[in-house]
Amino acid sequence: MAYVTSTLIQMANQPKVTIKARGLSIGRAVDVSQITIKRMETAGYKIGDVRIGSEQVQSEDGRTRNVSTIEIEIMKS
């Protein structure tokens, strides 16, 4: 709920907020966006662009691996 609260505070000051996550946090980012939209349904917020991708990161043992990423835009209608 802390992320939802932070998103709502940002939406009070900005016309658009982008929620970004990667790896195992992607599910949490989707949950935050959905809770925000449902909670503020009467305020007219909607999901904008959703971008998915991957990044290459170096693990501690020196291997290169791909990590999934997501960016979810929430904007005022």
C-alpha cells in the first residue's frame, strides 16, 4: 500500500506517472497500477502505455543474464 499511496501523491501533482519494475517486482508494479486505477475510478485515471522489455545484468558470479522489465503509465483522462 505504500507504493499505491506514493503513486496517488504523485498523481496529485503530475498529469502522468510511470511505474517501473524489473524481475520479481513486476507483479507488484501491476498490482499497484490496478489498485490505483480502481481506487481512483471516479477521478478519471487510466492506464496509458505499457512497455515490456529486458535488460542484461551481470550477476555476482560474473555471468550475464537477462532480467525482464515493465513500465506502466497512469494518466488523467
